[in-house]
Amino acid sequence: MRNYSDPRGYLRHPSVRVEAARRGFGLSSKKGGTTINGSVARLRLVSLLETISFLALLTMMASESEAGVSVVGLVHGLLFLGYAVLVLSEREELGWTWTFAIVAIITGPVGAILVLERLRREGGIPRDEMS
């Protein structure tokens, strides 16, 4: 049976599948071989974890669990600080304006979703690799 999303069978070759997976996870290729764009992968991971921890914190608040709020609140706070540092440190490399970076931080979990969407839309390619 023919795979119509890949009519010529390009994705059947292992090296093509690996390269497609790398592009999907914020990895990039250069002439000298393949390198991992770790900053983009870290920013994606921390943005996702920050949003999930916020939802967990809301769940603990709704269940009125003081111990849960304390523990999850601490984890969420640490993840948020890491998220803020990563957004500020990677802002210039990704070509983001100060306005976008500040809005992404001030809006918290909503900002993390904005960052994830922007990374997805732009492919997470730093500015120096685009030229």
C-alpha cells in the first residue's frame, strides 16, 4: 500500500527519517555534520514544563491541598525563573524584539504558549543559521 503523504518513498530511507526528526525537534544540519541546537530545544522544553506546572498548580489550588500547592508552587516558580532567563538569553539569537520577550515573560504560562507557537512557526532556527 502506497503512503500518499510520501508518494516517492523518501521517508523510507533511514537517513531521511532521522533528518526529518531532527528538524522537528529543533535540530539543524551544517556542512560539517549535524549539530543540535540545544538552546532552542531547552527553551521548548522549559516552556512546556512551565505551562504544565502552572496547570498542576491550578489543580492543587482547586483541590485545596496546601502541601500540594507548596510543592508544585516551588517547582513552578523555579521553572518560571528558568523560562525567563532562557527567553532573555536567547532573545537576540532568535531575532526576537525586547517587546516580545517582555510580553512572553509577563504573561507567564500564556507567554510560554506564545513562545512555543513562535518556535514552531519559525522552525526554531536561530538568526545566524538563517543566512
